[in-house]
Amino acid sequence: MARTGTGFFDRKGNFFKTARDATVSDLAGMLGQIGEGESLAPGIAYMLLKRRAEIERLFAEHDTMLAEEAVMKAARTSADPLNNVAQLPSRPAL
């Protein structure tokens, strides 16, 4: 007897029973061939998806650091418009 069901497709059009499997396939495809012989990409893709919250938090922290770095660079550039003076380390007087 025929039954209905739900399936998921990755970007290449491959069918998967779960959304997780389809997403892992897409991630592995983006990573490409990793390692000699059988690719490590599917395992890495699975770990990326499993640790998604941690990875997103790391990227958010990274974005914050990049913004802070841009502010520091802008402050240095405005203090020295030509940006051609190097700061020497301070040395004790002899």
C-alpha cells in the first residue's frame, strides 16, 4: 500500500529522510575533500552542526573583536594622519 512521507533534499538534489542529514550533506559539500582517501568532511560537517550554538557564539565574539580592532585602528590613524611614526619601546635612562 502506498504511503505519504516527508523528505528533505540537499542543494545537489539528493534525498534524505531527515533535515539534519540534508544539512550535513550541504556542509560537507561546502567543505570539499578533506584528507586522503575517504573525505573527513561529512564527520566535520556533523560536528559543526552539532556544535552550532558554540560556533555561532564564537563568531559573534569574533565580530565584536573585529569591531574593537577597527575602532583602535581608527584612533591610531586619527592621532597620526600619516601613520609613519613608529612607537619605540621605552628604555630606562643611563
